[in-house]
Amino acid sequence: MKLFRQKKKDRNSASPDTGEAPTPPDHPPPTDIPEPAGSQPSGVLDSDEPHGKSGITSAHNAKETGRKGLFGRLRSGLKKTRDILTTDIDDLFLGKRRIDDDMLEDLEELLITSDIGVQTTMEMVEGIRKRTRSISGPEELKTVMKEEVLALMSDYQAPTFADPLPKPYVVMVLGVNGVGKTTTIGKLAALAASEGKKVLIAASDTFRAAATEQLTIWAERAGADLVSHRDGADPAAVAYDGIEAALSRKVDIVFIDTAGRLHTKVNLMAELKKIKRTITKKLPEAPHEVLLVLDATTGQNALSQAAMFNDEMKVTAIALTKLDGTAKGGIVVSICSQLKIPLKYIGVGEKIDDLQAFDPEEFADALFSPPVA
Ligand SMILES: Nc1nc2c(ncn2[C@@H]2O[C@H](COP(=O)(O)OP(=O)(O)OP(=O)(O)O)[C@@H](O)[C@H]2O)c(=O)[nH]1
Ligand SMILES: [Mg+2]
């Protein structure tokens, strides 16, 4: 299994049109970059994984240990969301044996609190309503909910492999400021490097002061080359130079970091398009992946960000960050069921190995599994 794969077909057609552009969350530029947990990333989901689906391969030997570790991190990251979906469901049944309308209403509220979203919640509750006869206690309800969640996420279709990948394989990374673009690039670069890929990062966020310094640290940590210009330089020129360097150095994968905010949204979109046009001049089929980074803690706002970027930039994949510690993990179900863009990666922490390939079954397991004794 490989980290970077191509899509089977273009599933990037429709996305909900929400009109107004969302306001980017304000966040101060990160000054303190968390230390990696180990000297090497430990991302592991290999061909022997139980679900046999998407996978991030690692050069590590301790596959099983790593897998358990990753699942554990996913599970603990989702604790707040799981508490809503499981503990609170136990409470719903207090003094009752059967599901009634009041209980379904309370359930709706719980699901919306977890940021599954109104539309997705309605679909899910409808599915549960049809099956109430077979539910006579909280555990059965959780089982049914897990099945409903999985059914809603079934739109997700793991991309198929195209080996060998085009070389260089160019991933342009987008998202509003503070969502975790640079961090995700650092994590992905480290994973790709651990698979033996030669990686180069182009520092095309020349807008925010210190963005290049932050990326330099991540590149060093990941063992990747970096192409950068001075602050305020033309981001498209940096990307162009990055592709040129990648071609001459025989690089396998290029990540292009971009700004999350310019003076206006119009400026930002114009700049992103210019970067795309410019790299196409050097490499006509690039970018091979337009990866949108979304922050799970922004909840439903993430969906409108996806619509906005997709309209302008034709997003081909999503990375969802900050699933650790949020009570809004239900957004994953919304993203999978409402967007026609594959959710490929999830971020479960700030460290270099806190990134996983998204697997719907594993996610549903982590969301509904009972506490470990
Ligand atoms: N808890 C948690 N924090 C994360 C995760 N991913 C990123 N962060 C943190 O989010 C903050 C912003 O991350 P950046 O990678 O700088 O975000 P960015 O999108 O590049 O931001 P701009 O360059 O300002 O647009 C940093 O403090 C990161 O450590 C994650 O999966 N979990
Ligand atoms: Mg950044």
C-alpha cells in the first residue's frame, strides 16, 4: 500500500453551494512547533490491516504495535465526540425499554451537538426510525447507529493505485489560515520520506511572516528538500522553482504550501489559481492532487470552506485536522456523506506522526467502541 494514490474517476463534481465565504478563524502564527514524538514517523496501516482499505505504509517493522497506537490515538482523540454518542445514549434509555418519539428527538439533538449536521442527522434518524423494532437497549442502538454512520460514509471510495506514480507527483495544499496546512505537509512529507520517497516542499506562503521558517523546521524534521524565496516574493515563482528543482533533482513528491489568508478572499483565490497556472507551464499535468485542509473544530463551517475552495480550485482530496480533543468529530460523517470529495487523511495531534489515512470502518469503530477495560 502506498501513501499517494490516484483517483479511480473524477468524483470532484458537485459540492454544496453555501454562498457566502466563511470567515477564516483568526489564529496567531504558531511560534512553537511541537517536537516529533520519535525520530521517525510511525504511521502504519499496511496490507495486513483488518479492513484491507486505504493505507499509509511505513518503513517501520512494528506494524501491529503502530496500528494499535494509531487506533488508540484516534480513539482517545475522539473521546469527547464518543462521550456524546455513547454515554449520553445510555442516559437516553434510563427508565425506558423502547425507542419512542421523544427519545428520537433527544437523539437528534445529540447528533447535531456532535456536528454531524442537520441534513445528515435527519438521514441517520430516519434510518434508525425504520429499525426501532429491533432496538431494545442502548447497546443495540449504538450498533444500529454505527451501521447507519458507516452507510452514510459509504460514498467514500478508496482511490485506486496507479503505480508508478507520475514523477514528480505534485500536491498543492490549500485551506484557510490556521487549519493546519503546514503541519499536515510536514507530517505527509515525513511519511513519504519514510516510504523511501524523495520529497521537496515549495514554500509558496510568502505572505505570512515566519511561514518559511516554520516550514524549514518541518522540512528538516521530515528529511525533505525546501525551495523558498524571501518573504513577500511571488508565490507562483516559488512553486515554479520548486517544480523545476524537483525535475532536475529527480524528486518523487512535491508539496506546495500556500497562504491561508491574503488581504481579501478574492486575492487569495486569484493567487492560488496563478500558482496552479504557473506550475502547469512547467509540468502540464500538475498538480496531481489539490489537497484541501479543513479543521474539525470549526464544525459545519468546514463544509462551506470546502464548497468555496472546490468552486474555485477543483479540490481532489481532503485532510481533516484537529480531530483530537474535539466534540465535533461528527463532521467526518457530514464530510463523507455530503461532499463528493474523498476524505483521505485525518490529523489527530500536533506531532509528526499524528496523521492517519482515513478509514471509515476504523473511524466508526473508534467512535462507538466501548471503553477498554
Ligand atoms: N491538536 C491538533 N493541532 C493541530 C493539528 N494540525 C495542526 N495543528 C495545530 O494548528 C496550528 C496551525 O497549524 P499550521 O500548520 O500552522 O496551520 P496553517 O494552515 O499552515 O496556518 P497558516 O499558515 O497561518 O495559514 C498549529 O498550532 C498546529 O500545531 C492536529 O491534527 N491536531
Ligand atoms: Mg501555514
